[in-house]
Amino acid sequence: MVRYLLIRLLRAFITITLVVTFAFIVLRVSGDPAISIMGDNASPEAMAAFRKEWGLDQSIFIQYFNYVTAIFQGDFGHSMRGGGPALDLVVSRIPATVMLTLPALLLKVAIGVPAGIYAALHHDKSLDRTVMVTAVAGYTVPSFVLGLLLVQIFALWMPLLPTGGTGELSHLILPVLTLGIGGAAILARFVRSAMLEVLGQPYIRTANAKGIPWGAVVRAHALPNAAIPTVTIIGFMVGSLIAGSVVTESVFSWPGVGNLLVVSVTARDLSVVQCILLLVAATMVLSNMFVDILYGILDPRLSNANSEGR
Amino acid sequence: MVMREPWANNLHPDTVSPFTIPAAMPPGPLLAIQDLTVAFDGVSVLRGIDLSLDRGEALGIVGESGSGKSVTWLAALGLLPSFAAVSGRVTLEGKDLLNAPAADLDRVRGGRVAMIFQDPSSALNPVIRIGRQVGEVLARHQGVSGGDIRAEATRLFELVGLPDARRRFDAYPHELSGGQNQRVMIAMALAGKPDVLVADEPTTALDATIQAQILALLTTIRTETGMALVLISHDLGLVAESCERVVVMYAGRVVETAPAQEIFSNPRHPYTQGLLAALPPFEGPLRRLVPIDGQVPDPSRLPPGCPFAPRCTKREPLCETAVPPLVQAGFGRLSACVAQTPSYVRPEKDRVLA
Amino acid sequence: MTSTILELRGISRSYAIRQGLLGRKVRFRAVDDVSLNVEEGRTLALVGESGSGKSTTGRVALGLEPPDDGTVRFRGAALPEIDSPAWRRIRTQMQMIFQDPLAALDRRLTILEQVREPLDIHDIGPTGEREAVALEMLNAVGLGTGHATNLPGQLSGGQRQRAVLARALVMRPALLVCDEPVSALDVSIQAQVVNLLMDIQDRMGLSLLFISHDLKVVRQISQRIAVMYLGRIVELGETQAVLSNPLHPYTKALVSAVPVPGRPTHARIVLEGEPPNPAARPSGCAFHPRCPLARSECASDIPQLTVRRDGGAVACHVVASGKVCA
């Protein structure tokens, strides 16, 4: 077990390192922060001073080395715009983002899972088709379109809700809907196909042949099996809690991590962007490990494969 | 959320039965199937099956793939998917099963008629402990509850010869071999104390020595409990030695029925004769096998007359146009072949229960 | 005296499997010290249950897998290194067919194209004549010209197995290894393919290594038989002799397990237990935990395959000591 955990941790570490390195390289070669932060009119001397201050005049290898060393010392750099520690800036935005993404996740699960199960149980009937057409519509519409559409309807035509901003509960509704509807649609389709697959298995026929009422067959025999693949996709959604709302936050000018990312990328505020990407990679990796552990609990074939043999 | 059985729509075929159900059946067959038909997407796969099963009888159903031997029993118990169109009559002690309400059918399934399947490892739920899977039947059909479930399930595991029965209650199917899983399936079937056990190719997926064990177990259980056994198999030899009476099916019909010994010593229907000639002998001198020419017809493109006619060596002009009915062909024997009934008319009233 | 076309001497082949998700790797011997001969123009049947190593033996015989130990000789010469040009030349003379013909065929190519393909790959015969050769072979296996342009999906199971057979035979191989070739077929179709194999063997002088669990088919098609249990041969001999008078207790049980129509009741030997996992091979004679005749020495010493006066060979301490009525 220890060996297994060590391997998993090592793999997680490698994944994060790869993401961070890739981001580092791409950001360094894609534009000069000095120009975007100091402005076109800054004097060459001022630019040079800025580059020297942030170490941008050194070779990319030395910059990378310094960056990694700093991370291991808990230093994630400073914002090139504001000057404050990048990590503090990013962390301060997390609550706002989670305030959107967590209710959205609950919405996705609350709508997507029952809708998928329902559709599967009414396979090829009009109910199934209705759910699926809705689902396809739900996830093919990009979230900025959906967001603007919701704003158009509920804020402009029927002025029930604010177009953007923060502070009150009413501000949450439209962005959460925007985030949740697409995810719910994806989840519904996924759960439906998982359920259909399970319902076609021989053990479902066995359960029917045992005289177990259909409702109990679905609950006790089908759902636990369909839960196994479903956990993967929900785990992926958990992984996007921190940074899964970039577009939506922009649409509703929500002061979360996603908004910070957009602003920082535009301004070439490298430390902040890197810090966010590191955080995103870490949450993704963590949620993946969480999924693996859940797998072990849900699927006995994985957890005790070595307990007896034959 | 409304959860309905997927096949519930088919429990009410639009044909109105011409029979009326008497309040108490005279001692007749335990289970009777009359004119059972099944179609998938408009393609007929079962075309009028008549069968009966007596109490305690061991009935073998033999046929090649596509003969409808499994579909017959899945349809009888309402286990086909919802897109299957089923019609006809299936009665257990006179009570109709095809039109029965879901709750009544659930009491029959697992309680009066149990079924086991070909691949035991996929027929058991992979995420539920085997003890609990057996316990479900005990709770539902025998009213066993609580700690008694563990005791009773363990007793059943011992009865079916599951090695290390005491420790197996908490095992998962993947921890057992195919043969052991089939024993679990049998224990699960016995848990409901059924009158009939339908075994659909129960040993096909198993190795020869394990096959012998499972067959011996089924025979022992049958003699000890007195339940009837329906053994569905493609293997004539296997059915011959485990059953008293054999039904041979071809292309969705019964073509011959006879006591087990007689069907092998003196087959009447050309298809049965062909099957026996195609089977390599295991005793006596070697001979060249006589295959049946051609292949089983596609159910969507059946010949107009006898479905076996295109492959039959004894074909007559009449065979190409008329479907021969199942008629008496000796004592306790039925056969559906023009050769046995030279002067037949197409008689709906001559229909007999196989 | 017939000559030997394929000779396996002391073949062993082991695999490493991981026990469970986290466990250590365990090596187990799928095939353990197997020696056998396939004679020119004759059929040797290799029988056993799952885990007996019969399929692995077949793959080693064709050089598809290297043995860890022992030698494979084809027509007197050791098999060349796998994937060497010499090996590829020899492989054209040794073909294999499997249980599932659909898996062996390419669903997108017509039957004719697939039967012709090996000729193109190995550049055999003039290009212009290859199609005719392929068509002739399709006729020989009873797939008329009408099926030549069909895709595998348009054929029945029996026809597909004929197509696979045609593709193997178009190379005019000397040796054909068949792994459960008729097990998935219905009885009436199975008889067609068995007859076809026997006819083609007569016509082409083909040698067959016939791997099967079906003793009825084996009795029909083979002259010699080798019975395997957990990687070792336990009995070897003329098929008729072995099946009518099996000596090894395992062979006896296998033979008695064959269901025979018209034989309603007979004393069947029902073995206790199940074949153990090959990775947990019992000591001594691997069969001893299930053997009704087992004695103390069976648990400690591996019985060697001992040749008997009638030419057959049995690996059993009890049979060797003569204390069993044979």
C-alpha cells in the first residue's frame, strides 16, 4: 500500500512539474511583460530596469531554476503589477470562485444524475429523447453564449436579476446557472450511457429472474455499477472547482480566480499566471487521486484483487 | 421518478386468449406454453411454441444457435427486453404469466421458477457480495431476515458444494472461479425453493471436469428436492443423460419431442437425425461425419414452408410450401415433419402440447 | 515409418503476473518441460482444460513465443530467431487458425482480398496468377466464388472459419496449428469443418497440431493425442488407445466427463475441486489434490512421462507402479 501511494505521489509530482514547466516556457516566449505592464511609451531605460528587477534579463534556464528554487521555499513570486505576493493575491480570489463553482457543481449533480438515470430507464421513449435533446443543446452552447443569453432574458427583458457584480445572493444566480447547465448536460449524457450499459448486463437479467421488483433492481443492482464510471466525470468536475469558471467570471465580471487569470494573462503578469496554473494542476491531480480512492471503494474488483486469488 | 419494468408494455399482448382460466386446475402440467411467439423489431424469432412441463420432470431443450431455445424461457418469464413483442399463453398451474401484474410475476420469478444462465461470472452482480445476492432471494421469497440470512445462505453454499462455504458469504464474484460462481447461482436458485429450475446452458462456459460436477449437482438436487428441471443446451449428449424427455427446436419451432432414450435410438425428424449424424461418435468405430448442408436460416428470411426444408435430405414438394404441424409420432412422441404425417391437413385443432 | 515434421523437446514457458493491483510479480510456468512430435501428414491433438498450457504450447511450436527452455525443431532444424528473415520464410510453411474467425479477419477487406494477401506479402507466385490461386483455395474450402467478394460480416460463423482456413492454406503450409477451430460452431456446421480439415489433410499431406477441449472432435480427427494438466503432459499415445483405455486418472475423468447421446446413465468419475491457478501449482504431481488414487509420493515427486510397451506414455506414480487395473 505504501509503495502504491508513493507511486501515485510521484506521478502527481511529475504531472504538476510538467504543467508548470510548460506554462513557464510558453509564457516566457509569448511576449514581453515589460511592454505590457510599463506601456509602449516607457523609456528603454525604465524597461531595462523593470526587466532587471524581475530577472527577465537572465537566460530562461536561470529564470526557471530561480523560479523552481523559490517555489520549494514557499515563494510563488510577486505580482508584477501590484507588487504583492502572487499567492496571496490568488488565494484571496478563491472564495469568490468557489462561491460560484460549488453551487454549480451541486446543480450539475442534482440535475445531471437524475436526468441521466431517468433517460436511461425510458430508453428510446419520448422522455429519453426530450432529455437528450435538451442535454445536447445544453453542452453544445458555449458558456459565454449561454451566459449572455441568460443575461438577456433574466436581466434585460425581465429585469429580475442583476447583469453582473457581487454582494447579494441574486448576483450568484445567473453565473451559477451558466456554469451548472452545461455541466449538468454533460453529466446527464454520461450517466445515461453508463446506466444503459449496466442495464444490458446479464446480472440485471439475473436480478429480474430472482423476482426482485424493477425499482429495487435499479436501486440495488444497476445504480452501484453505473456509479463507478460516473465518479470519474464528477471527479473531473471537482477538479475544476478552482479554475473552471474563467469565461463565466468574465461575462459576469465576477472577481474570482478566473477573472484574475484573464487580467493577468492580458497584462503578462507572469508570476500570478504561473501561480494560478500551479494551483489548477494541483487541484486536478488531487481530485484524480480522490477518484482513484473512490473507485477502490465502489468497485471491489479493484480494492481486493489480491486478497484471495482463486 | 416512475420506475417501470422495461417489458411491462408487453405483458398485455393484444391477442385475447380464447381460453378461460378455471378456478382450480385439475392435475395437469405444472407449466404450459401455448402458441408462444416472439418478434424482435418485426422479425419473428419464436413462431408458435407449444410445450408442457410436469411436476418433477427433467426436460431437455436442444437446438443450435438461433433455434429460440433460450428465448422461449426468457419470454415465458417476461425477461426479454421491452422491444420484444411476445404473444401466446404461458401458464403455471393454470395461472397466466404473460398477462400477470408485475407483482405477481415477481413472486413467480425466483420463487416458483428459478433460472440460471450460461456465463455465471457475468450473471452475478460484480459489486455485491455473493451472500447478499443469495440473501435477496431468501428475504423476498422465504421471508428470512436479519442474521438468519447469513446462516441460511451458508447452508445453501454448503448444499451446493461451494468450497469453504462459511467464509464465502462476504466474497465477491470475481474472487471465485467460473464453476464456483455457477454453484452460487444454483444456491441462489434453490434459495426460493422453486418448483422449476430453468438452466440455460449452465455448463457451456465451464471446463469438462467442472461441467461434470455441475451436472451431477443439478441431478442430485433434482432428485432430492423433486423440482422440475428444464435443461437448455446445444449439446445433445449432455441433455440425453440428464433428462427424461427431450424437445428439439429449429428456427423458432419445436420440431420433435420424445423420451430421451428414444430420441437418440430412433429419431423421427430429419433435423434430429441430421444432428445425430453430424455428432462425432465417442464409442464404436469411426465413421465419416454427415454434416447438415447449408446453415440455419436467417429469421428475417425464412423459407415459406418447413424451415428445415432447404437443408433436408428427405424434402418433398409439399415441404416447400406448407409448415408441418407438430403431431403425434408414436407413443409419447411428437414430430413436425410431412414424412410422419403423409395425409395431413393444416389443422389448428390438432395442435398438441409438446 | 512416418517422419517427424515438428519436434518439441523439453519446452518450458513461464509468465510473470502481478498478484492483484499492488502485489509482487509472481512467475508461473504455463508450460513445463513439454516434449512432443507432430508427424508428417498426421494429426496430433493437444487436449486439456483452461490453464493447461495447450494454447501456449501451440504458440511456442509456431515460434510465436520463445520458449524459456527447450528446443523447437521444424523438419529437423531448430526454429530461427523470431522475426529474422529465415523465421519469416519458415513461418509460411506453418500456419495457425483460431477459435474466433471474426477476430482473425479484417472486417473491411473482402474474403478474396484476405486470402490473396499472404501471397502478396510473401511475394509468392506471379502477381497475375495470385487471384486465381486464392479463388481456387476458396473453392477448395467450399466457399464458392459467390462469397469471394463478401466482407466477413456477411458470412456465417462456419463460412468465416472456412475463409480463415483458406487464408492459412493458400500458403501451402506443411503444418497447421488449429486452436479450438470448431468450438464456437454449431454441431451441424462443426461437422462440415471437421470433414473439410480431414479432406484437405488427405489432399495436401498437411500435418496438424489440433488444440481442443472437445474429445469427441479429437477422436474423429487425430491419430495421436497428448493430454495436458497445468502445463505438463500427463498422458500421450494413439488417440483410439488413450480414449478407449485411458490410464492417467485425469484422462480417465476427462473421458468419463464426455456426454454421449443414448447413454443415459453411466458411472461418471466426478473429480473433486477445480484445477488450481497455474500460479499456485501444487507440489509433486500437480493433479494429486484432486486425484482419487493419490499416494504420499505424489505430493512430493513430479512423475515423469514414462513410455509404455504399447508406445503410449503416462506420467503417474500409481500407473507406473502397476498397482492400478489398466
